[in-house]
Amino acid sequence: MEWGPRARDLDEADDNRAAALRRFGVPEEDIIALVGRNAVVPEPPEVDPDNGEVLSAFHALSASRPVGFSVAPIPVSEIAAWCDLMQVEDREAFLARIRAADAVWLEWQRKERDDRGH
């Protein structure tokens, strides 16, 4: 199976291999073959329609994080550029929501790193 070596690499990076494989676009039947029928398959959370735009922006903006020894916050300049590009009306509220989501994500990343002993 073509996903075999990739699945073994993901095993070290993610405790929930099924979720990791799903994120990489592996077909469900291949996930079952690799992980087994009883794999933990969490349902994605429901997103309030009012937060869908912010969530999409957060995911897109996450790629603009500076590269360094650890994860860094999304630069305000990138959020401002997004607001210009997407013609966001309430820039202050948008900035606050992105920064709040980013703070939660950064804290989660720090906990993950600490749990792994890095």
C-alpha cells in the first residue's frame, strides 16, 4: 500500500493516527486498513456560521507564522494584510478574534511540546 511508510512517520507525530491520516487526505478505506476498524475517529466540532470566516482566515494565516526555534504568533501585519485583501469591515473585532484563536492554538502547541519533553 502506498501510504504505509508515510503512516509510520505520522505515528511518531500524532497519537491519533486516523486523524492524522485524514488530514493528509488518505482515503477512509486505507485508514481502516492501516489503523484498524476500531480507530478513534473524532467528529469535527460544529462551527458557528458566524465563526466560519474567522476559522478559515485563521487556518490560512497560520501559514504566515515566522519560522524559528518554536512556534510564533501570527504577525499583526499579516492579519492587517488579510483584512485589506478580504475587505474586512470590522477590523478590530476580526483582529481580536484571530489573536484569541492564535493564543489558544499557541498554548496547545506549547503543551504538546512539553508533553513530548522538548
